[in-house]
Amino acid sequence: MHYYGPSNGHDQIAFEAVMARLANPYWIAFDIIFLVSVIYHGFQGAWGIALEYIRSPYILKFTQVFIVLTALSLLTAGLMIIML
């Protein structure tokens, strides 16, 4: 439900309305900034939890590599979707 609020109406979440909004460079920039912020925030939290609870240096390194690769893959997928 992309940008659905009480003042926008139900027709604003239709496919055509969303695609029209995503053609606007402002919304593309907004979505990219939002995507990067959310991925950074979420995976920074996972990184902190890993540092706090994992004691083995080998498992910690594996987990950190996994976190970075997962964040990068989700960022790439998100950017590809936004840039359709």
C-alpha cells in the first residue's frame, strides 16, 4: 500500500497510481533513500546483536559476512525494483 493515507483515497493504491508516482524523480529518490535507511537500520541492529551474543570469533566472522552479503543482496534487489 504505497503511500496510502486517510486523505489520499483508496484509488491512490491502484497499480496505475503507484506507477505514475514512481515515474516522478522525487519519489524515486525518496524510495532509494528510504530503502538504504531501512536496510542500514535493520542490519546495523543485527550486527550489534551478533557482536553482543556470539563469542566464537569464527562464528562471529561468518555471521558478519552473512549479514553484509544479505544486506547487499536485498539492497540490490530493492534498487532493481525501484528502477523498473
